[in-house]
Amino acid sequence: MDSYENSIDADLPDFNVLLKEEDDSIEKKEQLQVQELSDWLDANPYINGCKAYDSLHFFLRTCKFDVERAKMKLKTFYQMRAERTEWFDNCDPMLPEIQELLTLGVFLPVDGVDDQQRKVVIIRTAAHDPKRHSQNNVFKTSKMILDLLLKFEPDNCARGIVAIMDMQGVQLGHALQLNPKLIKRSVESWTAYPCQPKILEFTNAPRHVNLFLNTFRVFMTTKIRSRVVVRREGTMVKCKQLPMDLGGQGPSYKELAMKWKRLLEQNADFYVEQGKYKSLVKR
């Protein structure tokens, strides 16, 4: 009996070996796809995109390893960075206007992930003073933080972004800053980035919020529009590290603001490098 069982065992494949061979095959395929993207950027120098392996692999991954889709995303992303000079030029975290907005905490990545392993960010729509801070500088600061977040946590971000828009304290002045042209550009930037918003939750929303959101909805794709949630208070997002300001157990808004302000200051060289990559030809 033992010899019979041993002969069966000898005939069975080593599943660890099979799994490793499969992993190696997938990795090799992805390497070839990344090389194809790099070659495509070489053939289209006007896109002027970053050809670092990690960067191209991130675009590929968030496009579900569809090379043609990744090419379109790269083209759109770097075109946006060229056209929106007010957001992507002179991204120096030490600029006084950026320092103020970092201290206020207008855009706060939450520590950890939600129950579906997606990255949670909080956008405090009324943290700034509309009489003192321009909406473009608010967007610029937010993009700077998002860019660094993608560098630090590519795996979490690749699974999607869950955005909580905390509207606590919003006033008419905040709404007046967002004219239709600026709203359109903001919405377009969401889809231009390689990581997609899986939830756009507006919380602490005033009664008249739909009058404001209807303008946003006009420029949203059907898919993005279906991901919008509006709440009078609280959040549906399940994340252990939500700030105590939203009823969670994680660091406060103030603590998160201090953390990300420090991180941006420590990574000033990152923004110098990032600034090199944007399309050379404008539409």
C-alpha cells in the first residue's frame, strides 16, 4: 500500500512549483507590457511622460493591464499636467500659500485602508477661507498631496480611492469660488488620474447641497455619477482609522494635516522631478 501511495505522490505535480511558474509568467508578461509603454513614449516624445518602471506599471495596473487603455490614460494625464499650469507648475511645498493650506488640512489621506482595502482620503471643502485662499491653490495643494500619496501607497491607491467630502462649515463664499469652468476642470482631473474614485461621499451636507452638486453632476460620467453619496452627517465608509472628527479612532484632522505637511516638506525634491513630466504640445 505504501509503495502504491508513494507512486501516486510521485506522479502529482508540485503545486508550489506550478504557482511559481504561473507568477513568473505573469511577471514576464507585465514586464513586456511596461516595455511596450516605454517604447510608445519614446515614439511619442511630445507626451513627455515618466518612463520609470513603477510609474508605468501603476498606469498599466489601474487600466487592468490593457496596454491601449494605459496609453490613452498616459496621454490624458500628461496633457492635463501641461494645461493646468495653475495646479502643476511651481509645486513648492514651502510657498507661503501652500504652507497655509497644508496647515489647514484641505486634503487628508487617512492612515490605512477601508474594509475593501481601498485608500480613503478626506477633502475638507470648507477648511479654507475663500476671501484669503484661491480655489486653484486649494486644488494645487490637494494634487500635490495626492501625487505623493500615489508614490507612497501605489498598491492601496490602485485598488481605488474613497473620497469623503466633509462640507462642515461650508458657506456661500466657498460655493461662489467654484464656477462651472472650474468645476468642469476639477471633474475632468478625477478621470485623468490613473486611480479612480470608487466613492464620492459628501457628508455634513447643507440642505441646499443638491443645487451645488447638480453642476458637478453635469460634467460627471455616468459611472462617476453613480458613485456619489450625500449624507447630512456621519459616513458610510468603513475604516478603522477614520479621524475622530468623523467618529473614528484614528488621528484627528489636525494631526493628519501636520503629518502630511511634514511629508511634503521632506519630499520637496519629488516635486522638482514631477515637474519635468508634462506634455510638450497643448491642444
